[in-house]
Amino acid sequence: MDEKDAIVIVGGGLAGAKAAEGAREAGWEGPIRLVGAEPYLPYERPPLSKGLLQGADGPQAALVAKDGWATANRVELLLGAPAEAIDPGRRTVRLAGAELRYAKLVLATGATPVRPSMPGAELDGVLLLRSLDDALALRDRLMPGARVAVVGASWIGAEVAASARQRGAEVTLLGRGSVPLEHALGTEIGGFYGRVHADHGVTLRLGPDVAGIEGSDRATGVRLADGETVPADVVVLGLGVRPSLGLAQAAGLAADDGVLADARLTTSDPDVLVAGDIASHDHPLFHGRVRVEHWGNALNQGLAAGANAAGADRPYELLPYFFSDQYDVGMEYSGWPTPFDEVLVRGSLDNGEFVAFQLRDGVVVGGANVNVWDVNEHVQDLVRAARPVRRDVLADPGVDPADWVRLAVEAD
């Protein structure tokens, strides 16, 4: 079979690895070539801010493509070889010293962490967390007694703060909102997470903007806009990510905050598909574009893009899903909540076991189950129902979650 009959996957992370698996599961018999900028086998990112950062796990725990994976899936790996350009007209991907031809191309280039252009952002001791190398470098600095300032109180910042505290560091969590995770979960549930962090010894300094990072050769503290300086030996910037769109845009693919794709993850070029952080795709349930930067999306969307590259022709309809572990608090989340106008709680925030439903105009658009298990599929059922609900039923801890849709969703 000629190399022009290959599926080429650009992106060596979870979405890229799953795209290869999805293509094989859909019956693709031709060559599959996976191009990764990093020298490592494909790995997933959740362990980086959890077990690996805490020192409980080694790098192997993050791998999704372990030894033998490439042979079992008949994938040619080109690692440590970042793609330099795509030529859609010729259907080629250029690497340093090589050119790959493709029948179908899957782009899964992920995202790049935001490093703000503030004074001191380039000092030694100012770190990001995105890659395996980032996690190993940060872990080496999280010693007992180290003063760690985490800038950004969203998911990555909150998880890094928890892991650093569990390593024995003295941690200050900085963010713009009134509580951690406020944008994602709202004030009430964000307040719960704020109390969890405070109970574990994290200092919360929320509200003021960060004006800069102090130090001459290395970081010594974080200067806030109100004039206060938070002493720090290590500063972690957890300010979100931006989708890595350079290759796609240079190739002329339609893009805005992501690479635009239809419900089958096909871009403006019918031979190019996308998956993961860069994919801004038409979602059949939400009747608009969705771009998600979470583990579940990379896993499931990678499988779907690979299968469709192999000819499956199936729309991607799964709901966004992710999880978070902070100390002894585990959470699963499903939905697409932005914006939501109400949070309804089933259970108790005081004992840390509850389900928080996010509603918009009386309709469940998302939900988080915290230290309550085997209910997330029922949260998803409510989101898919897309109908107003009876709040009394959802708030009642005596109602079986399997009956939520039957009893709580209002009929037309």
C-alpha cells in the first residue's frame, strides 16, 4: 500500500493515541503514522497534577501508549519530531528532513499554557505545568517547607495547590475570583472548595490581580496590584491554555478560538479532521460550537476522529466530561454549563458529599457529583433531556438517581 494511503496523526498526546486506536477499531488496514513533538510515548495529563506531582507515581503512570502499544496497533511513531507545515493541496506533512503523505490527516496538537507578559515571569523558579517535563521539574521543587505561590485558582491551579500541600509545601493560592473555581462551578460550590483548601492549610489570597513577580535572578515573591507581596520560592502559573493553532492556520484551515469542524470532526478541508483541545466542532445536542480542554474529550474525541478518518462517518455526540481529585475530595463533572443561572444541591456541602446541578432557565445544563459515585451517567441523562426539571425531586436525597429523568423532567 502506497504511503499516500496512510492516516497521519499530528499530536503525540492522549487524543493522538486514541485517534490511532479509533482508526484500527474502525477497520483501517493502511499505514498509521503518529507525529509527536515530545520524545515520549503518548501520555495523558491528569496524573501530572495529581499522583506524579505528589511523588506517589512515576512517569509510567501517565503513559497511555506503553511498550508494545505501537506494535499492537501497527502505528509508526515519529517522536521528538515536531510537524513544521501542512500542505493540504499535496496532502503532505513536513517534518525536519522528512515529508509524509496522507490520505487523511488528524490534527491533535493540543494547547499551550499561558505565560503572561508580566514583570518577572521569566525568572528562575517560575514554572508552568503542561508537559511531563514540566511536572518532573516542578515536583523536584515541591519540598517540605518550600513556599509555593500558585497563580490561578481554576482547575490546574487548585490541583497543583492540593498536590503541593500534600508534599508538605507552604502554599498560597492566588486568583481573581471570590472563591476558587468560581467561573466553572459558581460561588457556592467554589466556596466549598475554598474551605477544603483552607482546612488543609492553604492560604487563599483571592481578588487582587497579580502585578508581577519579584526577584533578581530567581523568584522571591508575587507582587499583587494592591501592593502586597506574597513571599515564594516557587511560583506556578496556572492561568489556562490557548489552543495550538499555528499549523492549522498556516495551512489555511478555518479557525477562530479553535479549528472549526462539523459534527463529524471534519475541518474545512474534507481530508483533515481534528480532536482534543483544538477542535471547535458542531455539537448536535448544544446546537452550536463546542471546544473543550479536558481529558474525557481528548480520549473520546480522539477515538471518534480516528474512526471517521477510517471512514466511519459518525457524529460526535458525547457530553463533555472531566474529573478532579483534590486531597480526599473526588469529583466528576458532565455538561456544558456556560452560562448557568442557578445551582441546585442534593446532599450536604458540610459533609462533602453532594451533587450540584447547574441550571439555565430551569433546565439542567451540567452537574458535578462530589464524593458521590455511580451517578454521573444520570446527570448526563438530565442534560440530554434538555427540559425544565422539578427542583424538589432533584434536591431530594431519597430519590434514586436512576429515576431522575422519569420523575424530575417536566413533560411538554
